[in-house]
Amino acid sequence: MKKNGETYLIRGGRVIDPAEGIDENLDIMIAGGKIEDIGKGLDAKTARVIDSKGMIVAPGLVDMHTHLREPGREDEETIATGTAAAIAGGFTTISAMPNTDPATDSPGRIKALKEIIKKDAAANVIIIGAITKLRAGIELVDFKAMKTEGVPAISDDGSSVEDNAVMEEALKAASREGLIVIAHCEDIKLSRKGVVNKGFISTKMGLRGISKESEYIRVSRDIELARKTGAALHIAHISCAESVDIIRKARKAGAKVTAETCPHYFSLTDTCCTAYDANTKMSPPLRSKEDVEAIKAGLADGTIDAIATDHAPHTDSEKDVEFDFAPFGIIGLETALSLSIMELVDTKVLSFGDLIRKMSFNPAKILGIEKGFLKKGMAADIVVIDPAKEYTYTKDSVKSISKNSPFIGWTLKGKAARVFVNGRPAAEPTQPTRLGRG
């Protein structure tokens, strides 16, 4: 991405940066792509002024779980369209998961992906490498070479590493190289090709259910292996109460485990699936009302560190089939902030500061990247949020190539009004914002 030499003054917004202990009305000066100053009454001089009164100004959001599909499925998403969707949602940094075709399981493939990112990305893109070759769960990739290429974490996301010995060796090798392992926790012997949460709803729909045990038993196994090896483990997209409880107890016992959930797991329940809309089919599946409450409690007490999107694009033709045969996953980059504001901040589950921490600083900290906070001299990755903005999420407004979202047609609240990536304005405001000189 090109550096931007223009100077900007973000004036009068409520600056929230939990990492730096900031929550007050301040100005932020941007020059040469970096944060030049933060304070009150900064002199605009020749800066382009962005009046942010009534807005929240925060570190750019960081998504540690994004499926960009390139290379291999550019009909579903590309680096260009995925990062455009990210910007629309307030994300300045996203993490490309390795289940592409071919998988990002070697230095050569990582280098090739870096070239696409350099050419096409509108946001910062962090590459997550695979744990095993072809994500087949059999042979480990060269973790040292991955580290050399700048990969901060590894995952076979979309698949769990089934073999205990392979997962244990992966954790040992990752620990030696200072890599974090991101675990997709699903025991396929228990999920048994299910398509919806196992329980009353699956019975009512006449579809094979996915038990909660298929998730939380694998969560427990991976945590035990992390304890045994002393490795850092991150649990992806947790969806059920039992997983939250296991992680909570493990953390209290000193395990080096972090966890994420996604907006659909605190915004929807499995009752949404009864219309047989394949846009409600995801892995892990939507769970019960009790599970939703447990996820919210885990976010509130800090058991769940991060909110990720698990942005998983699929074409209309792929999703417009019988529920049984549709692929799992929904897009989420453009709706994550709004849903989080509506379901967590407006309902007093989290403060705005807590939300920014879980959507910005914590994901960056887990990945070990210098993002998610505002400080003089660092790259100006900033989101200006209009917390009261109401809008209808329509298919025509979606920046992603794919439109597979259960939230199409919803009236949402809270939206990124302006985004800066490395000091460059990357999105136009959703409503008129005063621009001027001094």
C-alpha cells in the first residue's frame, strides 16, 4: 500500500484506546502515514480537518480469522474484495486463513500470496500458515521456514488435527519457533457429517445434528496438549457453554490459552435455521439460547479474549441448494462491528472500551503484531465510528463478492464512518463530515 503524505487532523472525537488507557475527547494528528500527535486543541495548520464530534475514534479493528479464498476460489472472494469489505466494516488489519487452494503450507506459497497482497490489498493482511501439509493432518509443515516468512500463527482451520500425536508435535514445534497455534476444535467422529446443532431444532428439521461434545471435547484435548507442551494455544470460533467453561477453568489453572467467538454466536440461535436458509448454516453451528448467554458471559468476564468474524464467502449458487448440501459459513466483515454494538454494548454486556479491546488490541496482542493501539510514531491505523448510525444491510451494499449473510435485510446500528490505513483515508464517511483546512 502506498504511503500518504497528506496531513490530517481528526478533531473532537471520543478517542477510545483501552491499551493506552484513553477514553476522552481528543484530537489526533496524522502526518506521513503515522500518528504525529494526540491531544486537545491541536493546531490544524495546513491539515485536512475531519470533524469527529459525536463519533468514537479508535485503533483500527483487527480480525484474526478471515477467509479470503485467494488463491483458488476467486469466484468467492479475492484479496481486493475481501479487504474492501474489511474497510467497510472498520477493520484495518485482517488475517488470511490457510484453507485456500492450494493451502498456504510452504514458504513459496506464502511469498506468492504476499505479492498479491502487496498489489491488491486495501488493508493490512497477516498471513496464517497451515499446521500440516495440505491441511491433511498428517505431516507438519516447516515451522521454522514459516516463521522466517513472517507468519505469526498456524492453523488447519476448517479442519481439526485429528491425530493426538501430530497435534502434540505441532504444539512443541510451534513453541520452539514462537508461533501460536490456532485450533479449529471439531471431533469429526462426533460431528458425524451433521449440518445443524443437535437437539430439538435438528429433530424438528429432520436433519443430522452436530453435538456440542464434538466441539468441547476437542477443546479439552487441545488445552491438555498445550499444558503438556507449554505451548500457546488459541481456540477459534467457540460456540457453546461447555467450551466457555472449560477455557475459563483452564485459564484459572494457568494454561496459556486464549479464545475467540464470532458475532453470529451471540446474535443468533439455532431457531434461525428452521426456515432452511443455508445462510444460517455454519461450522460450528448456531447453538441454543443458553449457549448464546454463556458466550456473552464469557465475553463479559474475559474468558473470551477476542471477537473475530470467521468471514467465509460462498457464491449464491453454492448456498442456493438444499440445507444438507450447502457449504458451511457466512460473510461477516461488514456486519461484525454493528452486531457487536447492538448485542453487547447497547445491552450493557460490554462497554465500548471493552469492545474495542476485543476487536482491536487483544487480537493484535494474541498474534504478536504491533496493531490495536494509538501511539505517537506508530502507523496511523484508525477507525472513526458513528455509534448511532442506522442503516439497512442490503445485498447491493455488500463489498464482498459473495453475499451469503443471514443479516441481509436487517436494520443495523453503529458503523465505521471513516477508516485510515497507514495514514491513508481508505473509506468515505457514511454521512457528511466537515473537511477543510485549519
